[in-house]
Amino acid sequence: MPHPLDRADLRSRVQTRIDVELDRWADELAEIGPDVVDLTDPVRALLQGGKRLRAGFAYWGWRAAGRDDHEGAIALAAAMELFQAAALVHDDVMDDSETRRGAPAMHRALARAHTERAWHGDPERFGTAGAILAGNLCLGWCDDLFADSGLPPESLTAARPVFERMRGQLMGGQFLDIVTSMRPWHDLADDERIEWARKVIRYKSAKYSIEHPLLIGATAGGASAADLDALSRYGLALGEAFQLRDDVLGVFGDPEVTGKPAGDDLREGKRTVLIARALAGADDVTTTRIDQWLGAPDLGTDEVEAFRELLVVTGALEGVEQDIAAGAQVAREALAAGHVPGGSRRNLDWVRPHLAADGIAEDELILLADAQTSGGLLVVGEVPGAPVVGETVAAGSLGDGVLVQVV
């Protein structure tokens, strides 16, 4: 059975709509002069290809409401990709990231162009300013495409509050991430650190990655309140599991696949659930090492490997894998027919066959969550009982504590 993101020719249709809109917007900006391509060309490059995870959930949310295929739903899906582009560009600026998907982050590319042209002023400031503006353009274009999608006015009116909630909560989540990175952690209890880290991923990633796109599509399609509640529980649980998987890959993943240097999340000092769980299981010596290494920009390969070992021996990795499995289970149960209080089985039957051949199993949920950059699963690290490094494994192994990367 085709992957859900390949059904209805979804990815290619979303890409076509994005390209058409980018051409139109580029024409509108052309009168400003040739310099504006420094904004539009990087945006176009960022929006090429990809698995279209958020677009997929928006589209299948529309179909989950019992609606037929509609070009307006494709436009709605494309709008989610523009929102994602804005989030990525701004996130790279805030994290001071070097790369994005294996290429220089936009602010880095603009700073490099400034230097190569021997312009006046600070290259880094130019790059940061340009990236902020490019992200703002994407936010504006996202709103334009939502409004001009071609869906019935009543559908857009219904979905607009969810769309606005997604936009506002992401900004709040980004700020929460900044606050958490600055606020002292050692005066918090172990469970408080874990909860803070989970709250960040909930509002910075999980909601806008899966829950909100799904609800935007389903609300536009007229889904019932009961079904929206079930889809919300599914999307939030799966979104958190997706981000937890991303956090694991940020430490243990292969740079050739993740597009980021090995251990970059450690160098950036990201206070993830993985780190919070490591501190919870650490003795005084290990805590000191974590404090020394986390956020050290010059963290070397040997230190990254030693940090990975700490994440294993403290039980942090196993704990996060259990969190992922638990989130997947919640998501699966939310879509089970018996867990839709008062809802119509008909409405959720659209989601069920299109997300997995056998009706949403835990491994397919996580595989779909990894689908933004995935095709297969490859073991990249060992824990007790895991397959051999380099061995290709089934998606079902994800719940068994196996370190994987998506390829």
C-alpha cells in the first residue's frame, strides 16, 4: 500500500502549488530590484522537496471529516509548509545554528554572501536581519495562501481560530524554549525538569507539527466536536513522540542523514527530555560532567561519544524510548473506534486506512512521525539487545530501545 503522503499524489501537488505561489510572490517583489532574490531564493530552496509531514496531516484531517479530495485542501496543506519554513528559519536564528538539512542555515548563507561581496558592516548582523525578514515573508505568505485556498468561506471561517492558535502558540513555545535555556535548572526537582522540557516540546513542536495541522484540516472539513477531540489527542501524543524521536536523533543520528553535525544539540545546550532524564539518573560526578559538556561549543568527537554513553548508563535513552512508545500508544488508542466518545466511525475511517495498512499500529505511527526525512530505518547505535550497527530493521523495532536514524 502506498505511503499516506504519496496517496492522492499529495506531495507533488503540494509542491506544484507552492511553486506557483512562490512565482507569483516573486513577481510582486521584483519591482523592488534584484537584491530581493537574496530573500526569495533561499526560501524557494528550503521549500523544495521533503516529506510534507505537516501538509499531509492537514490534508488527511480534511479527509477525516468525510470530505472528498479538493484543490483547496491541497492549498491548505501547502500553507502548512510555508508556516514550517518560517519556523525553521527563525529557529535557526535563535539557536544560532550552522546548518539546516545539510546546507548552511539561511542566516549563515546570507552572512557569507555579505563577506564574499566585501560589503560594509557586520556580516552576521546582515545575515540575522535577512533571515528574520525571510521568515516573516513566509508567515505572511502562509496567511495569504490560507485565505486564498479556494475552500468554501464557511470552512475557512471555522478553521481560522485553530490556524491563529497554531501561530500564537508556536511563538509562545519558542519563547518558552528561550526561557528554559536561561533559567537555572539545578534548583528544580527531577520531575520538574522533565515536565519543563516536555512543555517546551509540546508548544514549540508537537502542536504545530501534527495536532494543529490535523485539526485545521478536520475543522475546515466540518468534523464533529467528538471527532476533533479524538484527533487532538492523537495529534498531540504523536507530535510529542515525534519530537522526542528527533531529540534522540539530534544526539545519536548520522549527520549525513540528519543534516546537522553529530552532537550539535549538545553543543547548543538544548535542555531536552533526554538531558532532564540523564540528570535524574546521574550521580554527582556524572552531573558535573553534564554541566561541563552541555552547551560547550567546542565539544569534540570523543566528548560527544562519552556524553552519549552517559545518556545510556543513566537510563535517559531508555526512558525517552519508553516515552515515545507511550505516546504512540496514546495516539493509537485515540483513533481506535471505541475511543471516540459519541463520534462517528465514518469520520475516522478516512484516517485509518490512509495512515497505515493495518489500521494504525504503534510502529507505523512513529514511522509516519519520522517520515519528514525517512524511507527506511537503520541502526546507528547499540544498546543491550539491539541489532548490529548498520543493520536495517523493521519499524516495529522502534519501541524496543534501538537507536535508529531515518534514511
